[in-house]
Amino acid sequence: MPQYENADRDRAERIFKAREYQKTDAAKATADYHAALQRVRDRTQELKRLRLQRETQKNVIWLVTAHQFENLYRVRTRKVSQSFASTGVRWPPNNC
């Protein structure tokens, strides 16, 4: 057997083995890729849930504060109205 035939055969075997390894490794690489993608999606979903929860808390605080302000305004308006009632002046004025 000539020397070049052995070299060609060795080269062909190396290529074959490399391709076989790539085929077996491809399934694992694809699975790893999809697992990493799922972890990113899960983390994004968790961060979105936390952000919405935080925004909801801020909105609730804002609503409570606005409600307290509204109640305070009503109480003060009522007191002012009562104090003006004895003078005959209407409070709040009609143009408010």
C-alpha cells in the first residue's frame, strides 16, 4: 500500500470522527441553548412581575395620599363653609 493511501485514510477517519462528534455534540449544544433561553425568559418574567408589583405599590400609596388629601380638603372646606355661614357668604364660591 502506498504511503499516500494511508495518509488519505487517516485524514478520512479524522474527518469522519470529527463529524460524528459534532453530530453527538449538536444535540447537547441545542439543548443547552434552549435551556439558557428558557432561563432568560423566566428571569425576564420574574423581573416584570417584580416591577409591576413595585409600580402597584407606588400607585396604591399615591391613591391613598390623594384620598387623604381629598378628605383633608373636604374637612377644611366644610369648616370654612361653616365659619362663613354665619356671615351669609357662600363658600366655596360658585366659580370654583
